Amino acid sequence: MTFQRARTEEQREIRRRAILDVASAMLDEMPVAAVTLNELSRRVGLAKPNVLRYFESREAVLLELLDRYLREWLTELADELAAGVDGEQPMAERAAAVAEILSRSLSGRVVLCELFGAQGGVLEHNVSVEVVARYKRASLDRLNTMTALIHEHLPELGENAVLFSLQTMVMAGALSAYSKPPPSLEAAYQAEPELARFHLELKDSLGLALTATLLGVLPRG
């Protein structure tokens, strides 16, 4: 991929999207921790200082990708919830359906879950106040969107729909770290199958966690 110098705002935006697309392709091949600015620059076909004209750091690129993936997921989630939750069912059955849909949907988006997991400890570091504030403002919009979706199908949650939506993202990130063990741990599991009880399948573990959370925040009686 080669570029001429971007001279207009439209050309700059095309350059930014191209960098994001290359970074997205890298995440399909490697874990978040393995994505480096040097390799991204090489694949984009720009010198590292030129990439830094569009994104101030590797973390800034990944934060923007996280927002992109989150927007895409929420768009699909709206359809999945509409098709999979029967509004005529009792609260407990609707809660079980919501937890199942969320766990299935998120477990199919491994990169999104990995980025959730890296957000607080990695991605929100090495970025300026301007970048992280812009990302957090976008995150509030996404949280509001998800909260509205959850509240639509479980109005009994009330204000707890916000907390549940936030915890869903946090749990998806935390549990995803245990669903893809590194090669050394895979070998240990094969050598000692008893150790494999520490391995958690993302869909199953997330489903249990979300169900338990919903049971905890839904009103009694």
C-alpha cells in the first residue's frame, strides 16, 4: 500500500481509515498485545512518523477500532434481541434469553472482547487527555445505546440497566483472557488434563456470569 501526501481533509480521512483497516486486519491475525506501531507502519506503507500524524500512538488506533467494533456489535445486537426475546414471556424467561443472546453474540466477536479486556489497563494509557476524553464521550453514547436495548426487553431492570450493560462489557473482557490460552498453557493442559478446569469457554462462562448478574439486579417478587 502506497500513499501520496494527504493535502485535503478528505485525503486525511481516507488515510486514517486505511490505517484503521490495516490495524483491524492485524487483529484478525494476532492478539492485541502483538500489534505494534512499527509493524502497522510497515503494512500501511508509511514511515512511523507519518502514521503518528494521524494517530498519536498505537493505543489511539486501538481505541478508535474498539469504538468501531462496539458500534457494529450494537447494531447487530438490536436485531438479535428483537428476534430472540419474547416480550410476552415472564421476566425470568426474558432475562435468560437476554443473557443467552449476549453471551452468544459476544463470544462470536473475540477481538471486541480482547479490546474490552485491554481497555482499562493498556489502551487508555499512552494517550492524550484529548484522545481519551473523545473516546470516553463516544463510549457514553454506546453505553446509552446498549442500556436502551436492554431496558426495552427487561424494563424491570430500571436504572440497573446501565450497570448491567457496563458490567457485560467488563465481564466479556475479563473472561476472554481465559478463553484463549497461550501455547505453553495449552501444552500444560494436554499434559495434565486436570489443569484444564482453569480453561473457560467464553460463551458458557459469560452466559453464567450474565445470568447471575441479572438475577442479582432484577427485582424480587
